[in-house]
Amino acid sequence: MSRSAGFTLIELVMVIVLLAIVATISVQFVALSTRGALDVSSRQQRALQSVVISEQISREVREAFPLSVRSNGPCIEWLPIVAATRYDQLTTGPDFDEVTISPFGRMINGGLRTIVYGYGSGQSALYDNANPGPVSPPIDPVSAGDTALGFSASHRFRERSPEKRIFVVGDRVSICQNTDRLYRFSGYSHGSGQPDQTTLMASGTGAVLGANVEPGSVEFRVTPASLQRAAVVSFAFQLVDPQSGETTLVSQEVQVRNVP
């Protein structure tokens, strides 16, 4: 009689074991590949977030009046330049409430302030609005072709600009870290000293600039402007992945050009 062909029990067991090994390796390979793709995606997302935050900070700081930029570590504050032109004559008597200027060429809203020079005064003078001083009272609205800039009150400028430059600045702006977020503050009121993060958070004027920031990692440093060089602002912070804890360090320098 002819013998019937087939598989023995041992052969079947060996096939099952081999298939199990192959399946385990395949699952591990897929899992590691998926994890790698997620890690790469997370790094790319943090890199993109760091570029967006850095670019926003850089663009705003470049528009600051150079002498007004100041920092206390986790916070930076400045006065943003809205417009600039040349003056023909600063305030004179009897009212001391008008400056003769070259037209701005566009509409300037009222309520802003002007700065002339400022290099002969301390930095706090840019924030306390003393009279006489480098910073004027709120201005009246200015049309595009106006050659006169009016103030809401009389004012005497303590210094003159060698190039007869006059700057229109807006309300102070701050960027500061609180817990794991970076905030931008504007429209708040404060004295001549720089407010800390607690004061700024209490003002209720903050808008989130970035999230998932490593607590305590934000640092701003300012090299003040002088008559020979521009101001330099350097800042650094770390973005952290809330799942893996992996961090990305961001460091950048911004030059703030000064034109006395």
C-alpha cells in the first residue's frame, strides 16, 4: 500500500512558532516606525512653533524705539514706533502745545505720544512722561498733509535731535512668560518701572503668544543703544513636548536700529 503524504505534529508546531516570531518582529517594526514618525512630526511641529514665536518677537522688537527696550529676565518691554518724520520747530511759547513738522504722509490717530531724541535722559524718562522731558503728552489726530502736530497739553522737550527727528510711539508692549506659556501684553497702565509677570498677568491684557514653553527657560537680554551703535536684543526659550518631555532650544538675536 502507498503511504499518504502529510505534515507531522512537530512540523506544524515549528511552522506556528516561526509565524509567531515573524508576526512579533513585524509588529515591533511597525510600532517603532510609527513611533519614529510621531517623534519626527512632534519635532517638526516644535520647530515650526519656534520659528513663528521667534519671528513675531523679532518683528515687533525691530519696530521699538531703541532706548525704550528693557528687560528683567523673563520679561521684555518697549515702546513701539508708529511713525516718524522731521520737525522744523519744537514747541514754543506761549502755549508750548504744537510742533511744526514735515507731513507724515498718512493719517496718525490721536492719543499717541511723540519722542524727541532721549539720549540725554534716563530710560525711565521715556515711561514717566515728565515735563520737561523727551516724551510729549497725547497728540491730536494728524492728517496726511498736516505740517503742525498738536498736543493735548503744553510740553517742553528737554533735548533736541541733531537730525531733527521726531517719533510717534504707541502704548507700551511687554512679552513675558507665565508658567508654561508666553504672553504678549499691551494696553496696560503702570509707572515708570518695568512691571513683572505677576503685575502683567493681573492687568488682564495678555494674549497667548506660545504654549508648551519650559517653565523658567525664557530669558531676555538687552544691550542698550548708544550714539555709536544700535541696540541688540537676545532671547532664548525652550519648547517641550508634553508627551515625551523632549525639548527644543531656541536662541536668537535682534538688532534694533537707532536713528537719533
